[in-house]
Amino acid sequence: MRRWPIAFLLVAALVVIAGGCGAGEPSRPPGVAFTKVELPGGAAAVVLSASEDTLLIGVRRPGQPVVPGLLRLDGQGAINEVPVQGVTPYGLLARWRSIAFDGERILALGGERGGAHGHVRWSVWSGSTDGLDEQRQGFSTFGGYEAGDMVDAVLAPAGGALVGAWASARLGFDVAVWTLQGEDWIRQSSAGTALESSETGLGFPMAAASVGDGILVAGWQVRLGAGGSGQQPVVWQSSSFNTGWTATALPDAGDLAAALAVRCWSDGCGVAGRVDGKLAVWQLSGGAWARRPGLPPVPVGDRDRLAAPIELGGQLFQPMSDGGQVKLARVDGDGWAVRTVDGPAGTVTAMAVAGDSVYLLAGPDEDSQTLWRADLTALR
């Protein structure tokens, strides 16, 4: 029997191992490890909002006198309770739907179903990290025969705003904006603006954020009449708070699409949504919207919630859930680099950055979500 030199055998073994990895296949980056954040008193996280090194965690504590709770997680990792004072029966039962935070001001939107028809009874809250108070409003402010859903609270330089839908004077529902006058939230007329639905399209808002001096609303529009048919993703943007509204259809949107989540930063915005049943991301840069190509074909259903994209160091990140496996995609040239996430499972409903940490809120459903944390350096 011929005896082969040991050096030759070692080289051959390395060749076989390399071949088993798949010749020509790109190397897979390691997963991003997240650690569970334990919340005090059995609190269950519902929504997140962050500014600088502070993370606000909207929580729910069934059975407590005030069900909606608010926690503040600071840059040193300490978690403190923010006092919350409710004043109405449905306010005391509310689940947080949106919390806007700019480092000083807090504006929050809560809701809970009730009444003979099971409609959502909305409540609005304002304050700071020193305390949050419910602002009692008349039933007709957000409810009644003409009411639609509320979607987000927004803090712009000129003040706070609430975004939702309201019956249109022309057709269907309009995108609607409420602003504060004294102690009352007053719905501003959408008639004659880009927020108004018409015979060519019906608008449906899904999320909102502040951008510059104004507001950006993301949603979708049902196309009617000679303008065609189908469902297209749309963003409505104001030039200054609640004035100068324009509507822009997001590009490369297939036949059936919607914009579902939005976040803005100093020089742009990102929108997450779906196109023909698959995850899609659009980015506003240089004043123009473009769809970012190359995402994996992750299914997104009609009832699925999405976390908004986030910008870090000039790079766009998008969390996703692929068959219950959480992944994190980062724009890489003309495509995306995708990494698995260790720890969180289920659907990611929120992503936030505070200080040197990134946080994910994920779980099998909205009643079973867990907060997770990782160092920002792990994403690079």
C-alpha cells in the first residue's frame, strides 16, 4: 500500500472541508446576539420610543388600578417608573398604541375596545418623564358615527399632533389630523388638501412620524376610476406642521401594496410595508423616494405588524420575521446583508436605539411580547 505524505493528507482534508462549504457561496455573517431585558413587576412591554440615551417602554399590567404603565430605561441600564395618571374609565383600561418622545415632551395615544359595538375608545396622554397625565376629551373628539381608527401620536417642533382617519365629506374616509387648542384636541379639516379622499382614490393612514418642521404619514390608497385599480402605498407629507400637504405614491409597488411603518431622521426617512404579499422597504433620500431592492421574499400578511426601518451611521437597517426566525437586514450596496438574530422570536413589532444599545420588541402576538437588547457594535 502506498503511503501518502502527512502534509499532502492535511492539504487534501482542507480542500474537502472547503468544498463542503459550497464553492463560490458567500460567507454568512454571524448572528446578532440579543439579551432579554427583565421588566419589573411582571410588566409586559407594548410599545417603544427613544431619544438620545433614554428608552421609554409602554407597558401593560393587568389588574393594576392604572393598567397602562410607562418605564424609563436610562443610559446606565436603570429602569424607573414614570408616574401615569388616568382620569377616565377607558383611560384606566387603555393599551398604548403610540408614544412620541423628543427627549423632553411625551405625547401618547391609548385605546381599549368597549361599548355595545366594541369600538376602540381612544385616550390621549401628555407630559414628560416626570409624569404622564390623561387629557380628558369629549366622546365626539375621537368617536361617533364618523370616526375611523387613530394610528399615531407625533411631536413636531410646532407642537403635538394625532393622526388617524375620519369620514370624508366627499367619499369614504380622509386622513385626519388633530391638534391641541387649549385643553382640547381639535380635528382639522382635510377638505381641499391632499389628505382628502376623492373619486380617484381612497386614503388609509397606517403610521406617522415627524420630519423636519412637518409630519409624514404612511399608508395606502385604493385607486378608483380612470386612475386604475388596486392598492398603492402612499406617503402624505406636510411642509410645516399641518399645512402644505402633498401625497406621493411610493415607487415599484406591484399590484397590491401598502406602507405600514415609518421613521424619519435628520436627512431622510424609511418606510416598511408589503408589495404583493412580501416585505418591502422604501427610503427617502435627497428629496426622492426609492424602493430598496434585494430583500429576501419574507411574507407579510394583511394583519401583520412591522417595525419601522432605522438609520445607523448612514446605513439602513430593517428587522424582519421569516417563519418565526427574527433576522436583521442592512443595506449593502445595491442589496441587503441579512443576519440571523439570536434570542428574539416571533414577530418584531418595534425597534429602537438608545445610547449605545439597540432594542427589539418581539413575540408570537401583541399580548406576548418581550424586550431584547444588544450592543450597537454587534450590528456593525
